[in-house]
Amino acid sequence: MSTHEELYELPDDSAVLLVRDAMDRTTADLPPLPDLTGPARAQGRRRKARVRFAIGGGALAVAALGVAVATALPADTSGRQVGGTINVAGQPSSSALLPPVHIEPTAGEDSMADLPPAERARQENFQNQAVGVLQDLLPGTVGTVQRTDLHVSQYQGTKDGKAFTIIFRVRPSNADPGIKPCLGVKGQICKTATLPGGIEATAATSPINNGNVTATQVSFHYGRSNVSLTIAPHDASNTSAPVTNDQLLELAKAQPFLDLVKAADANPLQEPQQTIPGG
């Protein structure tokens, strides 16, 4: 593959998981390792792996019209404000009023319940605004969008009894790594588009779970953050992510989405992205 060096430059997990998935399919004929941890633990691992793929390039979601961020807050050494409240004017979405989907953390995994009360409230406020934007901009095939109580970046769309994990990240990064989610994986379909401001975005529909289903992700670099929005498949029914590359690229161009990305870039809700050494 001609993209080996690019894989090590990506500061996220999606590239690694795509390669691992391709390797898994290549070694499918080898005898399986015994399950030493039990089916419940294995299910937890599958969920974490699916979320790690979705975590991709970054992202959180967007809110509408006017974004007002707090200005009387201390800045970090890069000049970015931290800990600010993101307020969005406009009509709240009815789905934002729904209770969060509860997802039990796996052993050793932190959840939003572990956050200090003020930070948890800040993240929940952001999630509610993100839900409104995602509900408006995602196609109806994704269903009703709700936030989850596991991570600020994790949401869920539910349609006809099928739950699709949604990961929306805006993650600080000191430099634009050149997000390249198209890795030459067999069966992967990629498309690029230019967002307002000349930002280059890439959408990729990629086979996962031994190629049985696909996940779809759009990613780009904004300001000082890596951004990504990923829709994962519904594993139980072997249903691929019900969204296309074109639909996610159109969503990424929408001003409400970019407004929330801008606000999250100015007031991060996640730890800075770490570059993988050895590139």
C-alpha cells in the first residue's frame, strides 16, 4: 500500500482500525483464538472497537445561527479559550429534549458520570445543541438522534428499532496532519469536497466487521482542530450506516454545522489529539 507513511501520521484511531480490519479479513482462514474473557466482555470489546473507528478524525456537532462563546476565560498557551460555555440561538429540536441513551461503560472506561458537575453540565449543554443540528441535517434514514451519557462525542440515531452509533468530534490538534481517511482498503469508496472557506473535506464509506457492513465518515481540519462525523452500522442486523458520502459532505458544508465546529474549536471539550510517532 502506498499510504503506509500517511497511516502513521494520522493522530486518530480510524486509520489503524481500518488497516486492522483489512488484515483480519486477510487472515480469516486462520483458526480463531479461544475466547478467554466470556461473551459479555467480547461484546464490550466490539462496541469499543466500533466507537474507536468512528472516532476517526475528530468532531462534535453543530448548533444553529449565532454562536456566543464566553470571552472572559483564561486561554491556554496556544491562545485558545478553554472551559467556555457554548450557547446557540435558535429553535431547540424536540429530540434534544429526550433523555440521553444510557450506555454502560466497560471495565476501566470513564463516562460522563465521572466528570465534575460543572464540566458535565457544559458537555451536556453542548450535546443538546449538537442533537438539534444533527437531527436537522442528517437524512431521515438515520432516525431520531439522541445524545448518550457515555462520552460527549457519542450520539445515537434510532430508526425502525435499529440503533446507529454516531460519533461527532472536534478535537484539538496543534497542526493540520492532512487527514487522509482513504487508505486503499478493498471496497472503500471515497469522495472529496471543498467546504466554505476553502476547507478540503473527505468522506469515506468503508467496510468493517470483516466486510459485512460499512461505516461512513466525513473528516476535515478546522482552525486548530481535527473534525470528524461518523455513522456506524447496526451490528445485530448487519445493516450498514444508512448515509452516503454525498450526504455527509453536504452536512459538513451547512453553516449550522460549521458554527458549532467553530465554537468547539474555540472552547474544546476533549483532550488534544496526539500524533502517532514513527511517521
